[in-house]
Amino acid sequence: MFDIGFWELVLISVVALVVLGPERLPHAIRSVAKFIAAAKSMANNVKDELSQELKIQELQENLRKAEKMGMKDLSPDVQKSVDELKKVAQEVQHPFATEAQPEKSSQSEEIKVQSQSSTSEKVTNKAD
């Protein structure tokens, strides 16, 4: 990417030493190193996200092909992609399903309590 040789680095170091001085140079070097590390980290994150999106796109394309073929006579690659996609879909839905079940049970308990209270109110109204 950058074609910087040894002598260019020596020249940059000498100029930096003269301009910044020996007291501020270590702090400046650390700041530049942190900036470069952050830039590399951000570039790696973007690269990882792009590769993940490309994989998702490929899986969706394979799923469309499988749907067109009627899920019969699939090539091994397409079958593997369909299986992976189903597995990922189940993993994604699993946490939501476990969270939804306690809510349903609490809702059903509330409905039972409400129906019991309305039944007891009807009984007391008939008794009067």
C-alpha cells in the first residue's frame, strides 16, 4: 500500500524529533499507534460484516433455488446451505420462543384469575 523504505522512516523520525522535541515525541508516537490500531480494527470489523452479509446472501440465493426446485433433487451444496439456514433460523427463533412462553403462561394465569373473579361475582349476584 505505502512504499516507504528505511531511509524515509529515518527522515520522518528525525523531522518528528526536531519538530516535536524529545518530551512530546513518545506521546505523539503512542497517539499515532492507537489511531492506526483503531483504524485496523474498524477495517477488520467492516471486512467481517461484509463477509457475513455475503454468506447470508449466498444462503438466501441457495434457498430460492431450492424452493424453485421443490426441495427435491438438490445438489449437496444447496442441501447443505438449506440445512444451515434452517439451523440458524431455529437458533434465532429459540430465544424468542422461550421468552414468549413465560409471557403466555402469565397471561393465561391472568385470564384464569379474571374468569374466576367474574364467576364469583356472578354467583354473589345470583345469591342476592
